[in-house]
Amino acid sequence: STEQALLMAKELEQQDGRLPKSIKDGKLETSDCYWWCSGFFPGELWYLYENNPTPELKKYAGLFTERLEKVQHVTDNHDVGFMLYCSYGNGYRLTQNPAYKDVLVTGAGSLSTRFNPMIKAIRSWDFTNNGKWQYPVIIDNMMNLELLFAATRLSGDSTFYKVAVSHVDRTMKEQYRPDGSCYHVVDYSMKDGSVRNRHTAQGYAHESAWSRGQAWGIYGLTLCYRETGDRKYLDQALKAVRFMFNHKNTPEDLVFYWDMDAPNIPNDYRDASAAACIASALYEISTVDVPEPQTYKAYADRIMESLASPTYRAELGTNGNFLLMHCVGSIPHNGEIDVPLNYADYYFLEALKRKRDIEQKGSKGC
């Protein structure tokens, strides 16, 4: 993993401000700092540095993190949390660099400008889907709450925490179906805050279960439980986990189809990014007060065995130096289909770190 990441870092070192995104037409595709996935590669480097604290890894982790500095002032989308928490959040955790802390708190302030107290949620996108939506909130937004919780810890300002709790409460009420699956998009009325539509943008159909959306929800609810101690978030996360693993279309290797209701199962695309994100969340769930915690770890271990196998794990020098193959961005938009994605790699490494931490703790008998 380290060798692949360093090859990627060296390739982009001289490309001013560029960050890896995916592969397009066989070539490495990059982005500037404003693409929603810009924080994942710096975060990956921090995880690798944590595992193997070499000066070289620290140098590149810092270099690519600082390419996102301007993101702290972004107010036109909700992904500031992903962008800054994966990069600056991990960097601050490992270095206690006060400049990183300032970026995190400023970024949380920018993200909070997207909160509407009447709707009680943070607006995800400014575009209206050709006038179909007024105030779209997507399940992905659950991931961005981690930055808000961190900002309250770092600044002492409870406003960020309150915004995050309000958002998760509204999401849990409106975005989840009785079976534990979730909608991708809920559109709220700007007039009275009521729900106008429940849709998908990246899944197969409005009533289908888009797998990465399920992953964002499971992970987001788990982190909300960690940050608040409120059991209802954990209970909903567990319900969502049961939905995924008891589903008739859950594949044997636990690397989920891009949508649980995709039309061409069993010959449809897999999404390694959804599997990696769920595995990371499952490791965390296995460390909290749940019945049979070892079940959740066993699921995560099975996912990780699959992802680490030659079916999904790229060989050194291939796959544009990304770690995992077979991810899906958005089939309805014909974007990033069966390619590597930087967030799959990020959650794969995060899951490996969590697995190692759990097993090291267990081996010490504590």
C-alpha cells in the first residue's frame, strides 16, 4: 500500500495543486482541491504514516493536505466535511499542528452556513435538478457531520454539535425506510420544511437501495453514536447493517452490487467503495456495546479478505497506483463505472487500521 501511494504522490508532486481521483481512458484522472473527493488521498497518506511513521510519508501527507487549505472557505457544497476531516482531521490527530486545527474550525463554520433551522438539515447541493428539487439533502451528508462534532471539541463552540444532531435527527426520520434501507435524496420544501420528494440520483431507482448510500448511512449513524452516546443512532445503524447482510442479493464475497436492486444481478457491477466503507463502520460497531460484537467483526473481516484478494486488490504498478479495483461512481450519469476510486482506498486503509487496533488490543488481553 505504501509503495503504491508513494508512486502516486511522486507522480503528482510537481503537478501544482492536483490530487488523484480515478482512472479515465486508462490514464490517471486528477482533480483540484474543490472536487468532493480531494481529501481522501491526503487522508490515505496519513493512515500509512500512522502505520509506518517515516519522514517521507509525513512529507507527502503534509504536502497533499495543504493543497486543500482553500477548502475551509467553501460554502457552496456540503462535502467540506469529507474534504477537510479526512485530510486535516487525520493530520491534526497525528501531529497536533495548530494550523490544521484552525482550518478544521473555519471549515466547520463554512459548512454550517448551509444549515436551515426551519428544515433542520444541511443542504447538500445547490443545483435543483432542472427545477425538480428545492432543498436536496443526500444521505452522503451524514459523513460530513464528523467535521462538525470535531469542531465543537476543538473550539468549545457547541453550535457545530447542535447542527450535526439536528441534521442526523431529521435524516433518520425522513430518509430511512421501515426495512432499514435509505433513500439517496430527500427534497424539502423551502416554504414550510415538509418533504416534497424522496429520490435517487446515483442509484438504480427511487425505491431501490443504492449500496454506497447504505454505506454512508451506516458509517454516519455509527459516528453520530460515537460522538453523542445516543443509542437510537446505533440502533438505526444496526438495522441498516441487517438490511445489507440479510438481503437476497448480498453476494457471497460481501462486496456489494452497486445497487441492491440493480437490474442485472448476479452479472452487475460491484462497488468496492461501498464494501470498504461498511467494513470500516463494522469494525467500529464491533467495539461498542452490541449483542454478539464478534458477528460484526466477522462480517468486516470477510469483506476485507475479499477486497485484499487479487479479484479486487491491484498489483503494484497497475491500476494507476490505486489500491482497489471495481468501484462505481454513478451509473445513471455514466460516470466512473468499474474503476478505482480514491475513497475506496481511503476506507480500505481505515478499515485495516481499525482491524489492527482491535486485534492488537485483544492480543494484550485487555
